[in-house]
Amino acid sequence: MKLDDDIHNYYEKLVLEHIAELGIDQQKDSEYLADLCCISLNLLPPRYIRYEVDMAFYLPQSERFEMTLKVKEAVARASSFLENQ
């Protein structure tokens, strides 16, 4: 059984955007980035959506801000974990 190709975790997009903002994607190899994404996403609650437009129109600004803070913290924790390995 397959659910749908459109269903995805919205935090994936936020994590990738934050990694790009920090420039980590330009500094590290694909193996490190994959590990960083997996660890970061495992530190965050899932937020499944079908369409990006749903989040753009229906997500309150306060909740978007909270999600952004959670992503920053998760990426920092994941990065620290990987650097200390």
C-alpha cells in the first residue's frame, strides 16, 4: 500500500532551508548532510502535509516562529552531536 507521493513532513523543508542558511551544505559532504538531516528530524515532531499552500495560508505566524526555533535548536544539537563523534 502506498499513501501518496505528495505527503511529506513539513519539517524536512524547514531543516533543509536552515542548513542552507547556515552554509553547511557548502562546507560538508553528502554523508554528513544526510546524517545531520536524519538526526535533526528525529529531534522534531512530525508535521505531515500534502500541499505547501496549506502551511502558507493556514499556519499562524506564532506557530511558524515556534517551528523555526525548534528547527534551529534541532540542527544545532545534531551538528554538535556529529562534531563530537
